[in-house]
Amino acid sequence: MATIPSSKFVLEAIPRGRVYTEVARQLQEHIVGELKPGDMLPPERELVQQFGVSRSSIRDAIRRLEAVGLLEPKQGVGTVVRDGSSELVSTPVTNFLMQKRKAIRELLDVRMIIEPALAWRAAIHVKADQIAEMEAILNRQEEKLLRDEPAIEEDSAFHFAIAQAADNSVMLKLVSVLMDLLREMRQRSLQVNGRQRKSLASHRRILAALRAHDPAGAQAAMQAHLLELERIVLQKS
């Protein structure tokens, strides 16, 4: 079982804002051009050093290539090139779009299961300082809106703050993983005209219910927020 030597990577500059997408593209070129089924990728720490990007960007890139069938994680071994990868690459656009749409639907399903329940619980347990922090996050989101800048970090921070307020350490860990997976979805949804304003308005309705310690109201506001997101993202995908 071969591994890609680090010296084989001839890397290109990676544009800001699409780091893991570009890492995935460059990795795919090396996989298709140089590797055969069963060969291993270098360890994650080596890829981080070679690309000069964060660990999360490397993980996102590898997940993308797993989704289109190029790579496969193997317990106790590492990430390997899948059998039949060359056939999958022969129709990359069709395969990628199908896999991507399925992954988006599944992520939206997970959010709809988890986040309304977290909002309900957060409305019961939220503390005054947590409400203040959420308000500060939304103020930053509004400032970016006024400057016509994407507020991806604030969007993630607000939802993570709700998970913290729910006061369940296991759920907090799950949401932390989910936030990492949702990065591209947020980028896509916030590019839609008017979406940032709607997102901020939805967030303020959720916060109002949390401030009132209204579990049913918080749950309903979160469900409405996610349903609107689903409509936009699936229409765009």
C-alpha cells in the first residue's frame, strides 16, 4: 500500500474564502494522476504542513472527496483511494452533484432534528450573560450586513451559543462537529440576495423567545428559520 510522498505535492496558491474547495481540487488531481486503489493519503498533520492551511480545511477537503467516491476512511489504517475511483471520476460532475445534494439534505435533516430541540432547552436554561453574548453576535452580524459582507462566522457563533445555553455537554460536542460540516452551506445560503437580512431577522426572533424563556416559541422560531434555509439551499444546489 503506497502513500503519496510529501515531495510529490506541487502546490498552488489557495484563494481566501474557498480554502477547502481548492485543497480538494488539488488533492483530486494528485489522486487521479498518481495513485491507484488502496494507496494512502499522507497523515493529516503532513497535509496541514504541505498546504499551509488549517486542520479543519484538510478534513473538509477529504470529506468532499469521500462524498464523491474518491477516498475511503479505513479504521486503523488511514484514508485510502477507493476501488473504482477512475470510473467515478469519468463522470465527475453528475456524480458530485448527486452526492452533494444528498449530503445537503442529510445535513438539513440533522439540523431539523437537533436545533429546534436545543432552542427549546436553551429557553429554559439560558442565563443573562449568554443572552447578552447572543445580542452582541447579532449586532456584529448586522454591522456586516450594513457593509454588505457575509456574516458566516456570526451565523455559526449564534447557533453555537444556543447549543451552549442548552447546557448539555454531549450535544455541544455534536453541534461543534455539525458547525464544521455546515461551513459550505452557510457560504451558499448567505450569497442569495436578501438572505442575510432574513437570517438576521430570524435570529432576532429566536433570541426574543430565548430572552422571554419561551421554549415553544424558541422551538417554533428555529424550525421556521431552518425551513427557510432548506428552501434556499436546495433551490440553489
